[in-house]
Amino acid sequence: MKLFSLRTLLRVALPASLLAGQVAVAQMPSASSGTGVNAAFVKLFGSVGAFTARVETRVLDQSQNQLVRMPMEFASLDGKVRLGIDLSQVQSKEFTPSTLASLKQAGMDRFVSVFRPDKKLTYLIYPGVQSYQELVQSKGETEAAEKGLKLEKTGLGKDTLDGHPCL
């Protein structure tokens, strides 16, 4: 087993966390957890208490050119959200093969984020190195969740998929 210094792990883990955070921040408000999963994000699901989903997130620039494509897996139960990301599946000009190779070698090419609003924490779990990090919810995030968030929905159209009406 190869051991890595703390400096090496930080050099690898920090860009991975920032990449995930940047992708999430680009499409979600107030991503104080660093992963983009927060009370505002959970509010998007309304009264749906439990679900699982495979999602492909794409971040586009102002000209609609793709900056990042990242597949993710979601699971939600009673406001708690699990988000799994395999960085080897990320497509981005800024995420080079050498960066991915470094992450893979360090065992940090996959991570799971678990958002726990009941504990005011987000856990970042790195299965490859059998470690985790606790991210405490910011004061602003806690206040926003406690005072309630308003969600407004605007229909973009109606369609039918496999014979099922979609609103």
C-alpha cells in the first residue's frame, strides 16, 4: 500500500472538492456546504419525501457551450440527501487526465456527499481512502432553513413521455 503525505492529499482533495462545489454553485443558490446540496436545493423537491435518481449535470457558458458535464447519483429521504460523484466520468477542459490520474492514485476519484439538515452537517466521504470530512452548515444557511424558503415554480410546457403526461 502506498502512503501519501498530507500535502499530496490536500493538493488532490482540494481541487476535487472545489470542482464539485463549482459545478454545483453554477446551478444552485447558496452552496455553503461546498457540495451544492443545501436547504434551498432540498426545497426543489417539494413534497417528494423519498427518491433515487441518476442525473447528468451540465454547466454551460453564456453562449450555451458546455463547460462541465458530470453524472451523479442522488438519493433523498425526508430532507436528507446523498450525492455520489465519480470524477472519472467528469468531462471538462479544466479537469485534465493528469489531474484525474492523481486523484485515482490517491483513491479520491470517487466521493459521496451526505447532507444532514437535522444535524446541520454535510459529510464528504472518500471511500477509496476510507476517510470523511464534516462540513458544518454556515450561520446564514441555518437561518435560511429555519425561517423557511419560498419556492416559485413556472411551467415551461407539457409533454408526454412513454404515454405518461408530464407537466
